[in-house]
Amino acid sequence: MSDATETVIAAEAPPAKKTDVKLLRWTAFLLIIGLALEAIAVAALSPTTFVPFAFIGAPCILLGMLLYLVHVVRELKRTKAL
Amino acid sequence: MPAVILLPLILLTIALVAWLGLSAKARAAGRAGKILLLVGMFGLPGFLLAAGGQKAVHDSGQREFCLSCHEMTPYQRSLEIDDREYLPAVHYQNNLVPRDTACYACHTDYTLYGDVSAKLNGLKHVYVHFLGDVPATGEIHLYSPYPNKNCLKCHEHSRRFEEVKQHRGPKAGLDKLYANDVSCLQKGCHDLGHGVKLLDEMETWKPGVFPEDKPATEDGGGGDDLDDLFDEPSGGGDEKPADADATGGGDSDATEGAAGGDDAGGAAAEPTKKATLNDPEVDDLFDDDPAPAAPAPTEPTKDEPKPEEPAKEGTP
């Protein structure tokens, strides 16, 4: 990851890498699934909507947020802020 | 947070996240994009998860939610039983528990709201509901005995409660009740729960419906809204409180049968009589012999958690 050897000025870091973009897309994917299930549960709460939200939706959202944090950490490392 | 706000917010966030995901490369490059990513992929989802989770937990405490599973609907009907000996009925009909959250008010330790094992029980219900064999009406049983604290959270140290002499008498005792050493529901005390097995033989009571008040007019019109609350397949008051013993069975058939019969007698004798909370009849509840016509106390008891005395009687 930190193979960048050139001196980096924080403001103009090198462009994001492919893996980072992928990571963000995964984040978006998980968040959308989770939020969609949440929207259904909020619109019409019943056992049939609550269970998918609780057991699939909520974990998806949490995982998405976690991936976003991974992205941030990578980004900070890349820009040598960490 | 009400759904009218939450729902649009969720949908907007979904749109934002989708856009961020599609344009991830460009967003990750600039400062503004990074802020948007922070908000859209972390801040908003985190907030919405908390708000949505809170709302879901709140809504699942509503009576409506409990009733969204068909196996729970007999318990709704049991709230309409026209016999104040039945605890859920008397509490519900007199608004002693909030109507909207009636079930949860007494089943406070139920699933989501209870400890870890209660939550696991909730999972089991969901499993049973969707994939398992749903027990027949009246065959559902509490996983663990009903804890006094569910009653006591409302009744503890209340004057009405402590002044009842049976609560201080030999079968109970305030300390033992407070410590859950004896159950509020023991035989001969408050042993009439939902009585779901006897529903078809029970008279029912619904708010706003007093057929005896206006014998000349038909009782259509009013109370339509209320009727929606109680979708009762067999229609209002035409059930006969006939021979309650016929289908008895279950935990407390002796008393339930007797109470049903008692109710029938009362209805026949004086159909307009409706006890209210301040009615002197309240005291009847606390008489030594709770159901006057009941042969119950002499009946052999079967499967209930036992108070001490009957057990002693049985041993020799």
C-alpha cells in the first residue's frame, strides 16, 4: 500500500487507487441494501419486514460503515498523515 | 422520529450513497468529495441506523405489532372478555394498561425488551412462526413462569395493593410477593389469565357498545372505528356462555369453568350491570373465595406451580 515513495504534499495527494474505488463501491452497495431494508421496515413494520432489517439490513449498514473507515485509514496512510 | 421524516431521509441517503458509489473515483480525489463521503457513507447511515432501530423497537412494543402474528390474535380477543376476573380483560377495558401497548405493559420482559435469553426466545418465536409448528390456540405456554415484577412495576407499594388483606394473608405476604417467592398467579389468587380456550363461550365487552342501553334502535353506526380494532370473526354478542366445562381443559379449568358459569348467571339475572373501578364490587375480587359459585378450592390441582399449603395437604 505505502509503496508511494515520492514526497507527498497533503493537499494534492496522488489520485485514488483502484482498490480504494472498489472499497467505496462495496461500501455503497452494502449501505444501499441495508438502508433499503430499513426503509421497508420503517414504512410498514411487521415481523416480515422487521426480521430482514434486524438480521440483514442493520449488519449491512454496520459493515458498510466499517469499510468506509477502512477506506479512511488507507487514505490517511497513503497521504502519510498516519 | 416519525416515519414521515425518517422515510424520506432514508430514501435521500440511498440516492446520495448510490451517487457517491458511482462517482467514487472523483469524490475520493477532492476535499469536498471527501466530506460528502464522510457524511453519506458514515454520518447519515449511522444516524439512520440508530433512529430506525429505535423506531423499530418502539413500534414492536405496540399491540398492533404483537397482533400481526395470527397466533397472537386470540389474546387480543381475550382482552374483551366480559368478566373482570380475567386480568388482561379488566386491565385493558378500564385503561389500567395503555391500550396501544397493552401486551407489552404486562409482558415487559418480552423478547426485545428483556435480557439476552428473552431476546433469544423472541428469535424462537419468529422461527416457530415462520418455519416451525405453531401451537394450537391455548397451547402456547410461557417459557418461564410469569414474574411478579411485571405486575409489581405498577402495583408495588400502592395503597390499594397493600391494603388487600389476602396480599398480607397466609397464602401470600407482601414480602414474599415482592421477593417473587409466591406468585401473584397461584391457584385461588389471580389465576385467570387470558382464557383463550374458552373464548367462544365468553361474553365480550367492547367500548361504546351498550346494546342494553338502546333496545329500540339497532346498534349499527357508532363504534365503527372501534370495531376495526377488534376484528372478531364471530361477531359481537351472539355467543352463548353455554356449558363452559365442555371444552375446559388446560391450566385452570376448574376456576375458569366456574367463572364462565358465574358470568352466565350474572348476565341472565342483570344484563345491564357493569362493574366499574370504583364499584364496591371491586372488593369481591379480594374475597377469600374469588368466584362465589366456584367449587374450585376443593378441586384437586394439577400442573400449577404450587403454593405451600395444597402441597402439604397432598403429601400424607
